[in-house]
Amino acid sequence: MKKLDLEEILRSLVDVEDLELENVEIDAEELIVKVKQAMLPLVLPQAQVPGAAEKEALPEVVFEKPVGEYRGYIEEVTLGATRSEGGTRGKVIKIGGQRTLYHFEGGWVNRPVVSFDVFDIPQPQFPKALREAWGEVWDSPAEWAREAVRRGADLVTIHLVSTDPKVKDTPVGEAAKTVEEVLQAVDVPLVVGGSGNPEKDPVLFEKVAEVAENERCLLASANLDLDHERIVKAAVKHNHNVLSWVSLDINDQKMLNRLLLEEGLPRDRMVQDPTTAALGYGLEYTYTMIERIKLNALKGEKELAFPVSCGVTNAWAAREAWMNVAEWGPREYRGPLWETINALAVMLSGADIMMMLHPSAVQAIRSIIDSIFGDYQGVEIRYEDWLKV
């Protein structure tokens, strides 16, 4: 044990010869400090620290973007057709076409786009935030689609969920008329979704492809559990695209893509959807899978070299997005934020189409897309400068 008075302790910590303590009272004759010898710090006066007198300037940091080189590329797919192309759309949307993994590498041709989901029947099971956003128009798919475009949709996805025999079993002819009404209400490209019923969907898509001939819609979707060959034939005959959908399995994605190509679907007519899990329910797995798809495609794996579509609205299936729990914060903000975070994640991993529902989430994502591509009108930000701070 070593005994030191307080003045000696403080003098050992600072380089001061004459140390006087003011307004300090120690109610003891001496201060005893017990330490292990191995724990004693070596305190050197500033003058004895090697190199203390010489202040060396930090070297200048030069930031260089790590630009990768790839031998593959993502197919470019065109959605919609103008009157000069045989359709009635006011514009076309091109997706894909990337030749690099990241936008800053310079090989991005087309920006990601947002599609608003519209349903052919009202959705009373929607969370409150979505009912408030769409409740006034959801009795009419055409009005719903028109409002979606007004709120920023690049595309509109009409889900014909009522055709499911377990829902309303709407005849395919009646469902096709709903598609015609939506086509007349808006002039943006259209994505047409079925009910997911493996017996009904192939028949439905054949009829939809016929009534929307030459509009170059995206038929959503073909999967391994239904007669995808019928969907491909209808798409090729009537000039449409096909969404290749699997459930979070990259090997299934390669297999289905290969089958669709073998059945006659042109490469520039395919979009793939590996399934989007929600934040907290597997989003990190979705992120990794999309990134693997894009990276393998750019390395030359042609069976995966297609644009990616993501059902971001799956975020609303997470209880954190809608459940009324006071400790989680107000639902009117929590739900849109949950969808925004999901959209941002899949977009950064390489998604080309994000199917979304809440107007606030769409507005946030469109602002981010604009900022990435230099169209955001605001304070100029040099992100490279952050690395020099």
C-alpha cells in the first residue's frame, strides 16, 4: 500500500509545479489510495511525452468512388404503350437496364418507380390509416386509380381479388371490364394482379390480356403453382409483360424464369418478384436476396438478369404497423413510417418497382428517389465531404 496526499496525486496528473487547492476541505489527515501495482497508470509530464512538441498535420484524404466492373446487365423492360405504339397510355415507363450494382457507379439508366395498389372491391380490413386515405374512393376502382395518380403514382396496380372463389368468385368477364374502366380512367401503365387462385388466375389473365391488347400491361403473376404457360402465351399474343413470382427462394426464381423463357416469353417482357417480407418479419432476408439477384445477374447469370418488383404493402401485415399499442407511438404515423422504411430498404437493395399504399409513404420515397437522381430542389449536399470531417 502506498500513501499519497491529495496534492501529490493532482500534481502527478497535470504538469503544474506549484499547485494550490482553493475551497477544498478534506475531512481526514491523509488520503489513502489502494491500487494494484499493475493498474497504476504511467503519467508523464507533457514535456516528456515523445513527439509532444511536434504537431504533425493529418494527411489529406482523397475520396475515390469504388466503381465496379461487370460483364452482365439487367434487361430493360417497357411498361405501357402510347397511341403511336398501339396502346392508349399517355407515357411509358422503362425499368431495369442497369449495368452496375450502385447508382454512383454510373451504369443506371432508369430510376425506380412507384405503383399504387388499387383493389376491385373495398377493403374494410385495412388499418385505420389506410381506410382514412382511401375510404372515400374504394367503392370505385376507376376513381381509386384516378386518385392514386393524383397522389403521385407512376403506375397503378389493380388487384382483382374478388375473382377468388373464396371471396366473391367474380366472373373473369366482369373482372376484365374493371380493367377496362381503370384503363379509361388513367393514362399511366397498368399492373394487373389476380387473386392468387391457381385455377382461376390463368383464365383471368387470358381474358385481361385480350381486352387490354397492346397496352403492354404487367400481368401479376406467374408462379410455379399454376399453369404459367397459358399466361405466357396470352402475354405474347396480346403484347404484355409477365411478373415471375416466387416465395423467397433464389433457386425457385431461376427455375421459374428459365421456364417462362422456354415457353416463349421474350427477355424484355419479364419482371421478377422474389417476395417482400416486412420489417421485423424477414426484411433483411428479402434485402439480401434482391442484392444477390442483382449481383449475380451483373456477373453474367442471365436467368436472373431482369428488373425486380416488390410488394412493399406487405409492410402493413406487420402488427407494429397497425396495432393500437400506446407505447409504440401513434398509429397514424407508425404505419406510413413502417411502409416507408420497407420501401427504402428494397429500393437500396435494387428494386425497380415498389408497390405501395399510403400516400405519405409514397411521397417520402419519391423525394428520396428525386434526391438520388439529382432532381431534388433543395440545399446542395456533397456527401463526399462527410468523409473528411
